[in-house]
Amino acid sequence: MIDRRGVTRLWHRLDVTMRDLPLGILLLVVSSVPALHGSGNGTQIGDLPTRPADALAGVAVVLQCLPLAVRRRWPLVCLTLVSCGFALDQVRGYHLVAGTALPLALLSAGAYLKRYRRPTAVSLSVAFAVLAVVLHQRGPGEPASEFVTFYLVLALAWGVGAWLRSVRAAEVERRSRVAEDARTAERTRIAAELHDVVTHHVTAMVVQCEAARYLTDAPDRLDETLIAVSDTGRRAITDLRHLLDLLNPDHGTRNGGEDRTPPVGRVLTLVERTRLAGQPVEFTEEGTPAASTGSADLVAYRVVQETLTNALKHDHGSRTTVLVRHHETEITVEVATDGSGSQAGSAGGGRGLEGLRERVDVLGGDFSAGPGADGGFLVRARIPAGNAA
């Protein structure tokens, strides 16, 4: 049984000249059929009587048919040869079926000619005017309207080719724009991931190192703090390595497709690391995670991670609460501080919170961040489950 897809792929692998050659050969064969010569089946302008085919008729057929093989590779060469063959055909009065090649060559030139388009159109118009004058003088005097009508048909063929060219160019531009938008979105996503990973871990390490300066008289606590710094650094390296693995085209195949995306279940680990950095955090998790949450679990993890990072930086030492509720169709996250800690530096430009808002919006959820009722800061997120980002 013939594999049609295989044949199609093989056909498209061929050079464009080889793919266009059958059209020229087909027209050459049809034009060579004696029964079609002189029976009104050919192309005729002017009223010159049809004469029997001779050697020059063969030349006219070859000039009009075989150049169609290069109609897409060298459209100007094709159009020039076909036009010469057509002029020979009409002046000699053969009126061959091969004359059909001229509109095809014009359509191809309109679609594929990249340079000298206007000079080509002007030159062909002048050449057709000269041919019309010659045919009018040699014939019994066909009305000028007949030549104008045929010229308009040829102009239409060129116009159709030019329209096809514009459609193809618009499609190329659209694909380029889509590809650029995809690259921009990917760069934005990578920047957001780097911000989440680096900011959280580095902030925790800085806070832990600052605390270690005051623990020189308590070796046990100092040792615990340095171990926490070391663990945080290792975790940062692990998360960065995972992020770099995502940029690898082989990601997901080397490890049997294992997904290392941090789930909500690891929020507790995140909370524990934040506690080691000196932030009192109360964590509550309600409900049972759904069997399939799509990207909701990762977004919920990032919401908690970013908010705890901001608490460490801007409200260090304040009482912080983390509440995660699992529902059948969504995950809700609430993280709040009471404002009782030290204000360590400025609040920053809000890049992280804006990134969280974008993540939640992509999944069709709701996100809010602002001052809490007790003077602290409150972040709420409702994240629909089951959607892949």
C-alpha cells in the first residue's frame, strides 16, 4: 500500500525546479497533439490565418512550455522566454495551445519576482503594444478592443500573482511576530522564575548572615545559623539548576519525563526555611489537594515564596501567617504580616508582586496585595486548578 504521507514528504524535498517541470512537460505534450492544432483550441490574438506547424512551431512550443520549470526559481527568465515564444507563435500564426503558458508565467512573475518588478511590467506592456501593432498591420484589421481585452487578461494574471505575493508576505510577517511574541513571553517567564528563586534564597541568606554577627557568644546557635545559610545556598543551586534544565531541549527525556515543579506540599519546607531565617511564621493548610491542579500548585508556591521573601526584607521579625486552602476547582492563598517587625530598607519596585499578579491572571484567578487591617501587609490569591500555563 502506498504511503501517501511519505510520497508527499518526498515530493516537497525535491528542488522547486523539479516540481515545476511536470507542468511544462504536460503543456508541451498537449501542444504537440496534432488534433489540437488548427481547431480553435489554441491562443489567438489578431485575425492572422492559422498555418500548419513547422520547425519554428516546435521552437515556439519549447520556448513557451519548458521555461515553466523555472517559473519560481527564475521568474524573470521564465517570463522572458515564454513571451518570446508567444510572440513567435502569434506572428507566425501557429496559434498553439502552448500560448496558455503566458498567463501562467505572468502569474508566477507577479508572485515570485523580487527585483525589477516595475521595469518588468512596463517592458512587457511596451512589448505587447509593439506585438499588437504588428499583428494589426499583418492581419485584416482586428478592432483595438480585442487587443485591449487580451492585455487586461494578462494584467489580471499579474495582479493575481502580486496578490498571492502580498498574502504570503503577510503570513511570513505574522509568523515572525508570533515567534517574537513567544520569545518575549519566554524571556519574561524566565526572568520571573529567576526573580522568585534568587530573591528568596539570597534574601534568606543575607538575613541569616546578619543574625550570625550577633551570635558569636552562642556557638551552638551560630552553628545552626551557618548550617541554615549553607542549606539555603544548596537549595538555591538546586532550584537554579532545575531552571536551567528547563531551558535544555532534552528536559523531560533524560529523567523519564520527571516533573520537578515545586508543589504546594512543599510550602511547609519553604516555611521552615523562613523560620530558620528568623521570621516567625504560622502555617495552616486546609483541604486535600486535587488530583490534577495543572499549574495552580506552582503559582501558589510562588505566591507564598515571594510574600515570605518580602516579609523577610521589609518586615523582618513580624508575626507572619500563611493559609493555604485546597478546593476541588481552585487553591486560595493568604499571607499576612502584622507590621510589628523592623523595616529593613525600602519596599522595592513591586516587580515580584506584579509578576505574581500576571501569573494568577494567566490562569483566570484573582490577586490582591495591600495594607492589612492591623497595619501589616496582606496578600490574597485565588488560583483556578486544572489549567496549564
